[in-house]
Amino acid sequence: MKQTVAGNMLIAQSGGPSPVINQSLVGAIMEAKKHKEIKNIYGAMHGIKGILGEDFIDMRKESAATLKAVANTPSSALGSVRKKPSPEDCVKIFTVLKKYEIHYFFYIGGNDSAETVHIISEEAKKSNFELRCFHIAKTIDNDLRENDHTPGFGSAAKFVAMALMGDNLDNRALPGVKIDVVMGRHAGFLTAASALARVYPDDGPHLIYLPERPFNMEKFVADVKKVNEKYGRCVIAVSEGISDENGQAIAAKFSKEVDSHGNVQLSGTGALGDLLAAEIKAKTEIKRVRADTFGYLQRCFPAIISATDSKEAALVGATAVKQSLKIPSGSIAIKRKPGKKYQVYFEAVPLSAVAKETKHMPDEFINSEANDVTKAFIDYAKPIVGELPVIGKFAGKKVNKK
Amino acid sequence: MKQTVAGNMLIAQSGGPSPVINQSLVGAIMEAKKHKEIKNIYGAMHGIKGILGEDFIDMRKESAATLKAVANTPSSALGSVRKKPSPEDCVKIFTVLKKYEIHYFFYIGGNDSAETVHIISEEAKKSNFELRCFHIAKTIDNDLRENDHTPGFGSAAKFVAMALMGDNLDNRALPGVKIDVVMGRHAGFLTAASALARVYPDDGPHLIYLPERPFNMEKFVADVKKVNEKYGRCVIAVSEGISDENGQAIAAKFSKEVDSHGNVQLSGTGALGDLLAAEIKAKTEIKRVRADTFGYLQRCFPAIISATDSKEAALVGATAVKQSLKIPSGSIAIKRKPGKKYQVYFEAVPLSAVAKETKHMPDEFINSEANDVTKAFIDYAKPIVGELPVIGKFAGKKVNKK
């Protein structure tokens, strides 16, 4: 083990925001304040953009009250960035870190951020500069390797489950077919979490389509017809990333929709939901068909927070700082202990083990018909999402007709 | 005043669900249980559809725990209906009411429901049948005449405000133009409530477009450009019902979007948001432009409830029952006392005063540029929506560049 070095710390946030990404940020800052090796604590604005532009704020100047309020506020308080740095950028970043005497570097984000940290870490080694490099996992997509689940997923999943709870009740009141498009381009975890909305036997979502299985339009229409015959209604959760057996996105394959300028729209729009709704209207006799695309609400809605997720996000941040005083680099992964009781621990894993490739829903979480999740998924997700609202329902004793 | 008559009671729900429509239902049932004149308490399933089909459930058989849980659950627990009865239907409904010895009739809904109750009431008078007929106001659109505001609005408005709070933070982290399409075809109250999301001076929504003012695409593009130049980003709340100076819906006027079957899609879709986003992309240099359509989430999301709205909804239901023991018919309106302190009272107004026409945002609530609300609206809406989450923000003391 290398000797710890005294120096400044830099922390930044990257990628899509999450409802608890600031818990990790504040968790790391609070922990850093406990260690005399860590001198100044800088926050870079908008991830690597702020590092390259030397746009730092002084985290030691923030009051305890502000830190607490920010921790409980969704979306990246330091700003974020979508930029994946080039190898040249990484060299530049490293130069900036040296200039500001930063020996502790923390980057909160997904697999691309882990990759960035990995490259910077290698760069430091080459230059024989003592730099502790840590990745703090964050993604509502829940698709980081080595992690049982990732900070951000539990809260976004709670939003999706609650949204489906409400939407199922709406659909029960005014029956028809309702399609809800959920985030998750390659991993279906967030869409799968819609299953947690079910309380009563006839509750939706009645069908769940994930990007892990090829989507077949004929099968989809047949599935909806079948559910509609049984319940007189049908609520569907579908991942924005559903694709056919060749990996082509359904939105691109079937949509003839063009905007007023001739562009085919795919993401950040309601196009997929609208297209699936149109298909049901065209291929069935069902008259009331609606689609909603949850969009950015699911990653930044305030106050809809999983208590477990919130706590773990803070601990992942704090653990990264603790580990940085012991080992040169790593990504803090959430591991789950086997057994019925939900228990997790945090482990520093190599950056390369989390960088680049992501993970997908395991087969045991998806039913054989590829239109629902399994009990194994429910058991997995429930403790991460935590408590959901109580949904009341009348016993509904029928009055005898006269 | 007519003598009160002993008899059964029937209650039903109509139109789009709301987060607190069951508070009104349970409020009425709890009150009814206190009065010996009211014998059986029936709930009709799916509004007038259930009345015509004699599909009733026995509300006295529901436990206190169930009633409490249902009251706190969004969406119409008795089911709803979009059907506006014909005069012939009203005659049939009246026949059913007589057959079941119903002398107390309550219908929870918007202006169409008030109209239905009014016709049935007239029918009863003609037949000299003692029927107490009451309308219990409900609409997230907040567009019922005689009402300072309507049950359901406060909670839906809270959802919209919270959604914009989160979306503003998302947009601050990853800047660009973000368009959020909010419900409200003819009245802009719900879209206007997005203004409550603002906490800090640069917070969005930066622009708000309401159906009460003609929407001009050139002005819209110019507005967005101006805000983007100032803040480097722009969050916009727009009502789904925006129309041009001739009253033509913008979605219909500008959209060349057709689904795979050649239909132009207007409502229950993401079309309007996508079209506005495409316009900004085409007419400006701004690269990151996204649109979300909040859809049904805003009327049925569980646990996002305004405490004031919830309490008032229950009281409107209870007041209707109380009044039914005193006067033959009416609609229970929420009136606000003048003065700084928020205080309301409930008044039975004639059914005809609420039926048919709806109301719109008054001029004093809309700014002269027709792209924002005024302080008068904020003062009006704040106590109805109630407490919103605390949003933390760093002081952001810049570190001197080296």
C-alpha cells in the first residue's frame, strides 16, 4: 500500500442526473472533511468541461445547512456533461490536476465516467504523480457491472412504480389501453420496476417489454388483445430501447413519423409511445388507446426518493473517500449479501471492471413469454425501492338489482 | 324549505380522475352516515353508466379502514365515465332512482356532471318526486364557474410544480431547451402552476404559454432565443391546448406528423411537444432541445397531494350531504374570503351556475407579453398548492484560476 499523500481534492458529476447523485457528492465531501490529508475540496462545474476550463468552486465554503439541502435535492448540483473525453483531453485534465495540486480525484457517473477515471489514473501512473482516482457509481439505468444495483436506480424505480400505480388506477376508472414508455435504452431494470406497482390481482402493468428481448409487433398486438379480453383494459410498460431481433430500434423501424422539417424523431420525444398506440388502434377494435412517455421526470422528480437508495448513495460517496486514503484507485460497488434479509456492503473494485461494457437484466428476471418480469426480479427490486404508497380499494359488495 | 325525506342515497364519479376525488366521495359517505334520513348508501360504478345499468355497490359495507385508505388513493374508486347523458338517458336515470327509492343523489365531476345533475333535478321536479340533487365539484383544470378553485386542482398543480422543479434542475445540469406540455385544453391554470417551481432567480420555467392567449410560433421562437441568450438554457411550460388567433390548435395547424396509418395525432400523445422542439431546432442554433408531455401522471400520481386540496375535497363532499338535508339541489362551490390570510368557505350555488360554460384564467393572472404569469397568480395559487420540497443550491464560491 502506498503512503497517503497530503493534497487537494477534486470532485465532479457526469452523465444523466439522478435523484440521489447529490447524496454521493455530499457524502464524499462530509467524509473528506474528516481527513487531515485532504486540504482544499474543489467541485468542478459540469464534469470534465469544468476541469478542462478550470471552473472550480470551493466546497469548504458551503455551510452545513446548504450541504444538507443539496444532498436532498435531485439532479447534479455541480452541473453535468455528456462529453466523453478523448485521450488528449485526459492528458489535459491530468495537467490541470497537477497544477491545482489535486491528489484526490472523484468522478460521479456511469460506465463512461469510470472509463474516464481509469484513463486519468493510468496517465498519473505514467507520470509518477501520486493521484488517488475514484469512480462513484451513479445511474438510474442500474447497468453497471460489479454492482448488485447502482445509486439512483432505487429512486427512479420508485417514481416509475408510483407512476404506474397511479396510471393503473386511472385506467381502471376509464378503461382502455394505456402505454407507458420508460427510460432505459439497453437495460430494462427501470421498466421492470413498473411491476412493483401491482397491489391487487387485476392491477397493471399487465404487460412489460424490455430491451433484453426482441420486440415483435404482432406478438405485442396479440398480447394486448388477450389482456384486454380478460380485464377489459390493459396497462403496458415498455422500455424506450425496445428493438427487433436485429437490434434495430422499434421507433426507427416502424415510424413513418416526420416532423415539419422531415426529420425522423427517436429519443426525447413521444414518438415510440404514439407509434405503439397507433398500431393497437389499427390492429384491434379497442377504441381508447393512449400513450405517455415519462421522460426526464423519472430521473429528477423531487421528494420521490427511496430511503435505501438515498442512504446508499451517500455511503458510496463516503466510502470512495475512505478508500482513497488506502488504495490508489477504484470504483465503489454495492454488493448484496446472500440471504432473505436485505443487507449490502461496499467494495472498491478495479476501475476497468466497471468501465466500458454495461450489464443487462439477467434471464431469471424475465418471463419466458418476454412480456413480464419474474418473482425473482420483484424480490430483487423491492428492498431497493422501499416503501410505496398504500392503495385503497373498495370491497365492492354488489347491491341486488331490482 | 322543503321537509327532508327519508330514503336511499346514490353517489357516483364522472370525468377525468383527480388525486383527491375519493376524498370527496368518502367525505360525503362519512357525512351521510351521521344522518338518520339517509338509509342505504349506494355507489354507482362508472358514473351514469352504472346508474343506467343498475350497477351499484353498498357503501355501508365498506370498513372504516377501507374508506380511509380509498380517500387517500388517487383516481375514481367507483370508476368513471366520459359519457354525457342525452335527455332520454336522464329520463331513464330518473326511473332507476325512483325504483331504488333514491332521494339523495350526488354526482362528483366537472361542468358536464353539473349539467347532468341539473337535468335530473328538473326531471324529478316535473314528476313531483322528492329528489335532493347535488353536484360535487371536481376538476384538475380548475375551470368551474362560481369556484375560487376546484378540488383536484391543488394536487395536480403540486405535481406540475414539482415536475418543473426537477426538470429545471435537470436542465441546469445539462443545459439546452426543454419543453414541458401540461394538461388543460381551454383553461391554463394547471400550466400556470408551473411558475410555483421557481425558487432561485434563474430558475425555470422561463416561459409559460397558456390557451387563454393566441400562440404565435415566431414569437415563441424569438422568446426562446432571448431566454437562451440570457441563461444559456430555457425551460418552457406549455398548455396542451395552445391555439392560434383563430382558435385552431397548434398541434393541428403545424404538425405534418402522421402515424404509420396516416392519422394526425393530437391528444394523449407527445405530438405537440415534439413539434415545438422541432421548430426550435430548425429555427435556432440551439442543439439540445427536448420535450416531455406530462400526460396522465399529473392527474393520478399517488402521494403527491396538496394537504389543503385534500381537506377541501373532503369538505366539499361532506357539505353537499349536509346541504341536501336542507335544500333540494345545488353545487358546492369553494369561495375564498378576501384578505391576505388564506380562508375559504363552502356555498351551495345553483346547478345552472356551474353547468355548461367553464371559466378561464383572468387577465390579471397573465403577463402582457403572454409568455408568463403574474404575481397575482402566484399569490392566488400558492396556498392552494401548499408546501413544496426544499431545493438546495450551492453558494458556489469560485476558486481562483491558477
